[in-house]
Amino acid sequence: MTRIFDNDLDTSFGTRAIHAGQRPEPLAGAIMTPVYLTSTYVHDAFGQHKGYEYARSKNPTREALERNVAALEGARHGFAFASGTACVDSMMKLFKAGDHVICGENVYGGTFRLFDRLLKNLGLCFSYVDTRDPERIAEAWMPNTVALLAETPTNPLMRLTDIAAAAEIAHGHNALLIFDNTFATPFFQRPFEFGADIVFHSTTKYLNGHSDMIGGIALVQDDALAERLQFIQNAAGAVPGPFDCWLALRGTKTLHLRMPRHDSNGRRVATFLAELVGEENVIYPGLESHPQHELAKRQMTGFGGMISVELGTRERAGEVLNRTRIFSLAESLGGVESLISHPASMTHASVPPERRAQLGITEGLIRLSCGVEDVEDLLADVQQAFS
Ligand SMILES: *Cc1c(COP(=O)(O)O)cnc(C)c1O
């Protein structure tokens, strides 16, 4: 069981980001958690070991990461996976054929693809719902509904779900409330404080923050639920390697330094874009023109660096995508460097065109991930590319 150390929650966020889950290494006292490159552990004697038997089940580097991120989300347990997608796949193994899951309609394209192309064939049922409206969530409930899974803010339309309202509905039905907190990170939003049961991340994005690994992590409060997830983590085996865990652990040490900069750059770029292309075409929860700005202020303490812009046509989008110099044309987000992408043909290409159109992921929509460069350079790049 990957329980955080008792004193890890007594400190404030930045101190936890640097220290939680970690202890000096016992042989030499190395301050950095080593990369435990091993598949197995030698027993002291027959029937006696140090709590480690085989590295799919437990790895000290992985445990340090799990405890660290658990402390940041304010959770008791963490379980790391080989990717954010592997994390979703493993969480779905909590359920069985015939169970129904309500899913936010604008989840990450890969999450939709996993549900629609693979897990549906194994007998799980999914409904895709506009979770901006709690009434729609309540209406989607069926006798076999076991969970609600949503992102807030969503990728790429930056739509919000009222976590507390969703918790009330889910718990009224004894179902699990699962939130993808990849976009906001625990620095700006802690879904457990509003009633979530499981919070998960693609650590690939802001938590690692340096665009050099792929990973996922699920955080849980409830001990019994944690025991089931730990069983799945070992039994299904979608675990991350120790070096990727070490990279993510290095990343979280600066989460509290990076996020304020992503946020201030995001606000400046969004405001500037609103002047250039009209505020009705810029989707950013930190803008007063965002229809859910009030909810954003209520459940988030910052808005981050993700901005979407509607440019009307694929041609216009293509022009901008080809012109930026600092914003690199690439999938992914949340790294120190700024990226720009075209959701319809990149991250959300796995969503069928009719569904994309219905949601508002148009051919003219582009998505920016503002990095932590000097903001004047980002503004100059946006100016020359968009005007
Ligand atoms: C990237 C992403 C995922 C999937 O994570 P991988 O690490 O790429 O498998 C899930 N949710 C969100 C919001 C993402 O941005």
C-alpha cells in the first residue's frame, strides 16, 4: 500500500512538491531518490524480505512519485501507470461487463477512442454527456451506472464541470466520481476538496512538465478503493519504468514555480489574442467572456496556459500554424516550451468528424499551450502569426 508519510501533509504546497514521498537513500544518504533499475529484490532469508519482491508490484522510485503526487492532490494513495491512457484503462478494470459509465462528451480523444473502440467491445457501456450542465448528468443516470468520468477544464474546448454538483449526483447514486485533473494540476484545482473519489493525470503534461516522458497516475482517498486499484496495477501490469518515474518526480519539484508562470503567460496571451481576433473567438477560462468564468474562479485558483482559438476555416488555421516561430507545431501540452496544435487533425483525429462537429472541435480551431518563456517573446510571436 503506497500510503504517504504521516508528516507529508503538514507542510504547504511548494515544500510538499519538493520533499513529499522522499527520504534520503539508506545506503549513502543520497538526497535524490535513486532510479531503482531492478526487476527483483533479494530476500534476506527464506520467508523474509524487505517488503519488495518483484518490480511490477513495487519499485521504490515509483513509490516516491506516487507518494509525492498523492501529497500534492491531498490524497492518501497514488498509483502510477505507463501512460495517462493506461491509467484510464486500468481504472475501468474496477468495473465489469454490463456496467455503465457516464463520460464527459469532450474528453481527450484517446480516452474516447479507448472507450468507444476497445472497452465497449468488452461489454462496458458509455454515455457521452455535456457535463457543463448538472441536470444533463442527472438525466444520464441509469440503474447500472457505476461512475462518472470527466475532465475540467476539457481538452480542447476548455469547458468546465461543477465538481461539487457532480459529486452530489454521483454520491446520491453510490457511484464513483472520477476527474481528469491534467489541465489544471493540483496547483490550481484539487477535486478531492469538492468530493471526487479518484483524481488522475497524464503525468506526461504539466506534472512532469519537460516533455520528456509518458506516464499516468491515479490518486485515491478511500483505503478499500486503493486496495482494488493496487491489485489492478499489479495484476494488469501497465506500470511505468523507474526512469520515467524519476523524471516525473524531478518535474513535480518545480510544479509550484512553473504553474504561476504558465498562468500569467496564459492570461497575457489570451487577452492579447482577444484583441487580435475578437474575444468571442478565444476560449480561456480566465477571460471574463468565458461563459463559465464564475465557476472557474470558484473551483480553480488559476487558469493555466491552455488557450483555444477559433479561426473560422482550416486554411486560416493552417496559415497561423505555419507561421509561429516560438510556439512549435506539435501535439501534447504542459511542457516548459510553448506548443501550438490543430485538435481536429491531431489530438482529436480519433473522434469521428460528425462528433467533432457536434462538439465544436472545428477545422478552424487551434490550441495553444503557453510555456514559461518570456512573455514579450510569446506576444510578439502571436502578433506576427495571427495578424
Ligand atoms: C494527454 C492526455 C491524456 C492521455 O495521456 P497519455 O499520457 O498521453 O496517455 C489524458 N487526458 C488528458 C486531459 C490529456 O491531455
